[in-house]
Amino acid sequence: MTPKSKDLGLQPKWGTYYKSIPKDGKSLMKLKNILVLISILNTCLFSPDVQSKILSVPDTNKTIQSALKDAQKGDSIYVREGIYKENILWPATSEIKLIGAMDKTIINAQKKGSVIYFSGNLKGLIDAKTIIQGFILINGKPDNNQSNFYGGGLYCHSVSPHLKDLTILDNYAHKGAGIYCFQSDLQLTNVTISDNQAMSGGGMACEYANPVLYNVTLSKNKANSGTAIYSVMSKIKLHNVSIVKNMPSNANIRNCGAVYLNSSHFILEYSLVWNVATPYEIFFSEYDQQNALTIVDSDIRDSDVLIEKNNNAQIIRNVHQDASLHYLYLAPESDSGIDPSDNITNINHIKLLAKGVHGNGMDIYVEGNHTPLTHTCISDDIFSTDIFLSEGSHHIYAHPVDASYTIINLPDPITITVDQTAPVIKALSVTQNPGKERIWSFVTEDNDQKLIYKYCIDRKANPEPSQSYSTSQSASIEEPELKDGMWYIHVKATDRAGNESAFFTFNTIVDDTPPVIQIKNISENHLVQKWIWFPDKKETDISYRHLLDQLPHSKPTGDFNAITQTTLSNVNGKWFLHVQAKDRFGNASEIMTTSVFMDCIPPKINGLSNDLIPKKEKTWVWHSSEPETTFRFQINQQPKTVLKGKFKTVNQAKITGLNGKYYLHVQAKDAAGNYGEVISVSALLDNTTAELKGLSNDPVPRKTKIWTWKSSEPETTYRYLINNKPKAQLTGPFTNQNSTTITNKDGKYFLHVQTKDAAKNLGKITTVYCILDNTKPVVTNLFDTPKPIKSKTWKWSAIDTDSVLRFRYSIDQNKTATLSNKFTKTTTAHIKDKDGRWYLHVQAQDRAGNMSDIKTVFVMLDNTPPVLTLKTPDKSKRRVWRWSAKDTDKKIVYSYRCDRNETFSPKYYYTSQQSFEPIDCIFNAPKEAKQLNDLNGRWFFHVSARDRTYNTTKITKAITFDFTHKGLYANLYILFEPNSTVIKHHSIGKLNKLSEIMKKYQDAVAIIEAHTDNVGNETYNLKLSERRAESIKQYLHKKLFISESRLECKGYGETKPIFDNNTKKGRIFNRRAEVLLKSNRAHKTNE
């Protein structure tokens, strides 16, 4: 028996084949091509058949990152045109194709990291089957957390995706602003890298990498080292590439090249290198071991001058190298795998071979780290050595031991995978197609996804598979070999490293015989039919499907299930049950059919329905849809009930004299004995009058009264009457109106309302009252006060029907007013310390809102003393004093007196007299004196004024001198600044005039009396006044040459003020000096 599967005929051991590998170059080249072909064939045949899917952004996924997270191996992600602000972290999934809408799809990293980041954890997982195509990558700026500030546009660590149709621009990084690749074999096709800026590698930076560039443009990039490309320990191949217009970041840097090479091999094919702003086009590092530059049909600006070489640099122009002469490969004895081209083995200590090696041999680097070598030798230009590799994939390259070895001939790096973990077959599943075939599928667990299997299917429990290996993960057996009974499948799996799993054996039972079933009726009465069905033999795992209808030859359809019984009720006529069974192997039985005659439809009751309109009594009448039907019923207030008792032919019922919701429950029974369902209907009974709500007496006076009422029952109507009588009889129709209004009335009014409910029950008449007030109040007890007074208190009231009033008022000097303040209970107001005519405006408001007219009264206030003016006496021999006063009050009285007392106040009676001859009122005047000219000495006149509110002026004092008799008398005032003895400029003239008089009248003596205000210490002020008097004395003596013997000075401090020291003006006049001029002779003139 031969199972159906793909049989490659491959055996797990190929050691003898490897031993026959030829040593000459041409044969080795042919062998390498064969191995590559086998590798491609292995990829096609051994790859699992996985159904890839297509995701769309933003249709199926809102962001590119979420689509990458959801993608599986081989899936394609299509991104619609637009700007996507993301920083892409590539997932651990291989062979994803990320495709944009060319120059219309932009990924903007917003300077928050690399645009696309491939972590070093993806090592060995991402190859050229991973494609990124059709995007513009901008604004990448990596940080130190992920990439050490490397890779602005793309950061690629140990990955080798294929980049196609990309524009990478405006990105920033310390190294590799456009692309940074480490241990990567990138492929770039139709890519533009422009306007990026870095310290090293403005366009791209490569370390330990082997990228290939096709149709690529690097322009306008900036860097201090390698404005376009920065390469360390890398082999870079460029085909049809333009490196133009790149420039240094700093114009002062002289050792800068568009391409910077350090221990690297740079291959230019059909390309252009032309960067005017860059000092050098290609710059070889002075610190490297060896560089190589291969130029094939390419144009480099001034290549003889602008290629800066070092001692270890090698330049080859238009030379095609035979790559087959130099390569690394795994020794056959170290390759345990099935395919010699994939470099996968389960051996740790391997032997590594390199073709085309001479000199002192090679240094081997694994993942960029120098690896210790053992058993090293060179024979016939083949270098061999033993190295140790841990389990996993390893990137390996070789480097010459001595500098004489040309980097052009270095072997290409290879990747060797060590896999020492055997696959494990976890489970098998079986798909059974009855009567045709059985298919088994294998579930295997292993790091390698490309496994091969060998197996056999038979009826023995312990044989070992002997077939060849196959990539198929399933096996099957079909007729005619397929027979009923126990079958076994034995499976072993092998990975590409040659690790084999243990045998896995799975058994299954084959059964192609359909089951036989029986149907049994287990009904207990004629109303409900019940059937059960079961297999004829003791079979298990049987499923069924059935159908009930009125057709004798129907076939049940649908899914089989575990149901083994069914019932039939509430139908009439002949019915058929069809049942079919299926066992667990998919064998279906013949359809079994049985029938029954049914009469199970209960009678229906007609003529009953709920009655929602309230009534005083209710009568129900009903009938049935079938003849010879009997009934039983019950009336109660329960919505549901269980009926008992005998059925009768009675088909009506009546209820009256009750209130509330009542139910009639009726059940019918037909002649066949079928019971109908209990029908329940309701009716509303109302034998109680409706209760009126919402009305009450309103004792508060109002202008307008609105009454609104409602009933305790729905569908109630009303009639009403408004009058000024407490009782009334209502007539007229009932309506739905439930509100009314009364206005423009005064006094007590009554509303009378009566209800009628839906059952026509008449309610009692409800009567309420309200107080209406539409008359405004009148403010009283306020009068004008024309006579001047010092203060005024008003108290008012108002006349109105409402005894509860409120008022508002204002006091101002306007005859009219508009009041807007709030009404309060205040009925008094007071005013004081004012002058003139003041008005009180008062307005009243009752509780109905009626406002009175504004009542206005005035009062005359006088709190200011009169202003007294004293006129200078005339120069006639008989002198007369005259005075007058200004005041709010026109009725002013005066008191006056003349004497020798300077501070005396008149205490005589007040009179309206406004003049006098002084001789008539001189106090203690000589008896012989008849007029002032007869008097000698210093005399004072005092006068004061008073109004009717007893506001009295200060005493006005006047001094008179008589120069017609012997003696000279004069008075002079000098004012000073605070705390100063300096004579002011305007007082100099007065002193000069005084000196002229004293020089004219040599007997005249000047008495200088100085004063201060009350600011400061009393003792200090006394000394200050003495210094002020001395200052005037010295001025008269030293400046005006008046003899000191004619000058007397004295200080009084603050003891003799002439004005109020509590005011600024008063203190000014109190800081003074008075100069009195005296002479004992009579003079002809009075100066």
C-alpha cells in the first residue's frame, strides 16, 4: 500500500556526497551553482502552504503599526495615500510586504525616533522576502534608548529587507541619517536618499554589512564624514547609482569625502560621483587596515585628485573579478543537514573552508567578534579551520591576516545555523470521508518551520516507517484498501539540520456501515404526541436529524445533532415524523418515517375585550368559534386566576354597584375535550364621585386671581360660577375647562366648582374665596418744613384697604424723583449735617402690588454759620463801623462790643443792627471822651453773627489807631516756612520800608515778637521763635543799619496762635513775627 504524499526521495544523510567535492576552481563554481539551485528548489518544496492575507490601512487597521502587529508570515499590507505620524517598530514576523501609494504615502516620525526600526532581536528572521515599497520617510531623529542615535530613516541591525521605490529625506542622526545598517545584506532598488544630515554618513552608514544598491540617488545630504556614504568593514556594491550635490555639515572641514571607506570594499558600476561642495569624492581612512575601490564604467569628479588614498588602499578600474574563486563554505563533514546549500547543521564544532586563500591565512569573525581558531591550515589555496558555534544563526566573514592580501579577493560572508533541537510531533488529527478515504494531519513543534516527514499506514501497532522523506504534513488512505476496523499511522519528522523526532503512532477505527434506528411513540394523551428514537444495536456516538411535516416522503436536512426525541401538539390533521441517523464515521442511515392523526386545536373565545371607560355597571357577552362549546367563568379583581368547576352553556355575566378594576376570566371546552386558554378582560367600575383638588382660600389681597383645579379621576368635566356670595347653585353644561381668572375687582369674591366623572357621578360643590385689591394706597403724615432747622426726622403712614404695606423712599435735593429701590417695612427717615433745601420722596405698595403716587415734602437745613464781613470805619472824626453777613437763613442777628481786651467775646444781646458809632459802646471809656479821637491807646472792636438755627460765626476783631495825637504806632507781619528762620523774599520789602520810617523818625523803637505753630516740642518751638525774632533784628541791624538799641525782640513759641493749628492754612499764619513800631512824638503824617 502506497500512501498519497510528495516523495522527494531524499535521504537524511549526505556525508558520502560531500566527500567527493572537487578542489579545482571551475568545478567548485559549478558545484556552487548546483547548490544554489537546490536551495531554491528546497525553499519552494519545503515551505508550508500558508494562506496569506491582505490588510489595508486605514481600512482594516487604523495605523501601520497595528497592521504590522496583526500581520502573519507572507501577508501584504497596503497603505492608502496620506500622512501617517508614526514610529514603526518592525515585528518578529518574516516575509511581510508593506506597500504604499508611492509619493502620496508619507510616514512622518515627528523627530521622536527612527521612522522604521529593525531590532537586533530579529537576527536571521528578516531577509529579502520582506519588502518595503512606495513610501516617503521623513523627520526621523533617533534617541539613545533604542539605537545610540543611529539610523534616522531606517535602522537595520542583522536584517536584510528589500527596499524599493522609497524617498528618504529630512532625517537626522549621529550616524546614518538616511539608513544605518549593521551586519545586514540590504537590497535597495529605485530609492532616493536626500536632504538628510548626520555626523557620519549623511545618506547611509554601513558597518560589517553587504548592501547592494540598484538605481539609487544620494543627493544633498550633509555630514562631517561621508556626506553620502560612510562604510566600516563592509562590502558595498552600487549599480547605476548617482552620488551628487552632497556637502559637509561644516564648511571648514577639509578631510571630508562624499564616500568614506574604512577597511571596506566599494564597487561602482555605471555610476556617477560628483559633489562640488565636498573636498574629496572618495576618502580612504588613514586608520584602516585595507580598502578596495572597484570602478566599472563610472564617472568620478576629478578622480585622480579627489580620491584621497592611504597606504593600504587598492583601486581597480574596469576589471571584472571572478567571484567564484573566493568564497567561504561549510566543510561537508560538518554539515549534518539534508540540503548542502542552506548551511544548517546540528554540529557545534565545525570545520570552515575558504577558497582562494594564500599568505598567512584568514581571521574569522562571528557576529563581528574575532573567533579563536584551531587546526588551521592552507593547502592548494584552500584555507581550513575549526571553530565552535553555539546553537542559533551566525553571520561569519573572513579577513586577511597580513596586509598584503587584497580585499578584492576576500570571500563573501556566509550565515551558518546550528540547530541541535529535534522536532516533536505533538498530535495528529483525522478527517473522515465516509466510504472514500481517511486523511491524517500532523501537528509538529520545532524552531525550523521547514520539516520533512516519513510515515506508514497499516493495521499493525509497532512497525517502523520505511518510506522516503516528504514535505507533506498529511497522509491519507482510500478505497479499496480502506476497510472497517482499527488502523495505525506511524510518523517521524526531520528538520534541515538532520535532527530526527521520535516515532509517533496514532490509531483510529474505520467504520463504513450505516446505523439502524427505531422510533417509539410514548404519548400519554391525544393532545400531545411524543416520540423517541435510538439505534438498533449498541452503537455509540450516534447523531440524528429529524423533520415533522404533513408530507409522507420528506427528507430531513440540516446538521446532525444529539436530539433523540420530539413532541407535537396544538395541530390538526395527519402528520409525519422523519428521522435519519449518522455514526461518528459519517455513515448515514436510511430515513425512518412514522405518522399520527392530530386533533389538538383548542376552541377560541370571541366577543371579549378590555373596557377602559369607567361605568356604573358592566355586562359581558361572549361566544366560541366552534359549535357545542361550553364555558366556565369567574369575576374578581385579580388579573390572572385558575378556573375550576363545571363547564356550562352560559355565555354572559354582569357586575354593578362596585368601584375599581374588575376582571372576567372565561375558559372554553370544545366537543373533542380540548380546553381553550383562559381569557381575561377588565372593566372599570365607578360609583364614587370625583375628588376636586387644587383649590383653597386665598386671604392675601391680589390684583388678579387665577384658579386652577384638577380631579382625582381621568376624563372628569366641570362647571363653575364666580360671584361675591358664599353659596351658589350651579346649572349649565359641564366642560373640560379647569381654570378661570378674575381681575379689575375689589373686595371678597367666591369660586363655586362642581365635577362630573366619566361614569357621570356628580360631585359636591366646592367653594373658595379670594381678596381682590386694585386701589392704590395714599401716603400721609408728611408736611413741608420751610423754617431752617439743623436736622429732621420724618415718620409716615398710608391709607389703604390692605393693612400690610411696604414703603420705599429717597432723600435728595431734587423736587421730583423716580424710585427703583426695594420696598421695606421702614416708616421713618432722618437727615442732619446738611444745608439747603432737601426733599423726601416716599412711595407705598400693598400686597396686591398697587403702588401709591410718590409723596414729596421738603425741609430747610442750616448747619453752616453765617459769613461775616466787617467794613473799615470811615476817616471822619466821628467814626462808624458797618458789617454784613451771608447765610442760607436770611434772618441774621448780631452782637458787638469795643474795648481794650484783645480776646474778649461779646456777650450782649443780639440785634439786627448792622452799624454803630464806637463811642456809644466802648467799655470803661473815660467820661470826658465823646468820640474815638478823644481816646488814647490800643482799642479793639468785636462783632459776631447768628442765624435762626443758632449757627454762630467766630468773633471778628478790628483794631483802630489814632495818629492825630502824640505817638507813632504800627504793626507788621512776617511769615516763615516750617522749622525755618529764613526771611522770605517777599518780606524783605516790608522790612526795607520799616527801616526808611525808622530812619525818618529817629525816636521810633521796633518791638519784634516771633511765634510758631504747634508742630513739635514746646521747648523747641520757644527757642525757634526766639531765633526768628533775632533773625529779623540782625537783618535790620546788619543789612539796613538800624541801631540795636532801637530794636527789641522776644519769642512766644506756640502760646499765641491767631488761627486754628488743626488746619494747614492756620499753621501757615501762626508761623509769624509781628513788628510793632512805637514813637512818643506827634507827627504830621501817618505812614
